[in-house]
Amino acid sequence: MASVSDTVSAQPGVPGATPAAGVGGVAGDGGQVPPAGYGYPAPASGYGYPVPAGAEQPTLPPAPRNPIGRFFAFLFVRQTWLAPLSVLACFGMAVVYVEHFNPTTGAAGPTGGCAFKALTGLDCPGCGGTRAFWYLLHGNLPEAARNHVLAVFAAPFVAYAYVAWALRRVFGITLPMPRIPSLALALFAGAWLAFFVLRNLPWAPFTYLYV
């Protein structure tokens, strides 16, 4: 049983008293974290209590109850490296495809040509993108832009966004992300629509854009 002197020594504001751990302390003023088991709730991150360096663990969402949900949660939530690796694997397969079935030769690949162009005879908004990708892989920027200038323009932004996302997810490294206003996105979408229309006009110089 605590004595009266022990009780007084734990009272804040009493001359000569030693404040108990956590009494009178809040986050940022040097107060200590109140320990669990003394009438205080256990300290938790995000509730105003300072957390010692290295003690805070990442909070993961609760695991789903069904086995399929648990499987995908294990793959894509707890295994932080798997989602970036999956995207990188898809990119690698795209590289292998365009290198094996060179789209610039004019020969139809195993997936066939563009269905929109086969039905209408017009270039769709994405026509030339695969050829532009092949030329980019070979460092031929003029021909890449000749086949799809807007896809070439967007490529470095997409690549940087992937690298920033992968580094933050896997290694916790945060790269500065450019803030693109909604107006810029709307202008880009409008430019893509105009590009789709202009490249199908049957007059020079617009016929140069037809691929």
C-alpha cells in the first residue's frame, strides 16, 4: 500500500513533489507517455502521445474472412513489393511483344490490327501507340512522335509516376510529385480529341498524321 508521502510526491503542483510519469504532460511539452496499467489507456499513435522512435508499427487493415480475400490481401497489401513488380512484369511482357512482333513492318501480329480502323478506315485515338512505343525503345524520338505525339508526350510523366509510387510503396522513399491542375488535364484531353479529329482529315498537312 502506498504511503501518504508517496501519494503527495506524485501530486502535481505540490512543492518538492515529483510528477508521476505522464501527469501533466501532453504531446510536444516534454511530458512522458502514461504507462498502461495505472488507470490510463494504453498510448496509441495518432492520439496526441509521442511514440518512441522505432516503436511504431505500420497499421494494416484487418484480414478478410474469406480465403480468396485473404489471399489477395496477403499478396497486394502485406507484400508491398508485389504490386509494383506485377506492373513491371506487364511492362516487360509488352517490351517482349513489340520486339518479337515488330509493329513497324506493317505485318499483322497475333492479336490482329485495330478493330476501329478495320471497321471505319479511320485512325482511332490510340492508333500508332504501339509503333511509337517500339520507336521509343529504339531511341527514335522523331518517328515515335510521328506515330503518336501525345503518347510520347505523356510517357515520361507515366514513367515518373510509376517510379515514385514503387519507391514509396516498397522502400518508403517519397519523391516530389508534380501537381497537375484539373485545367491542364482537361486541356490534355481536349488536345487528344483534336488530335484524333485532325489526323483523319483528308487534306495536307493533316494527312501526315495518318498512320
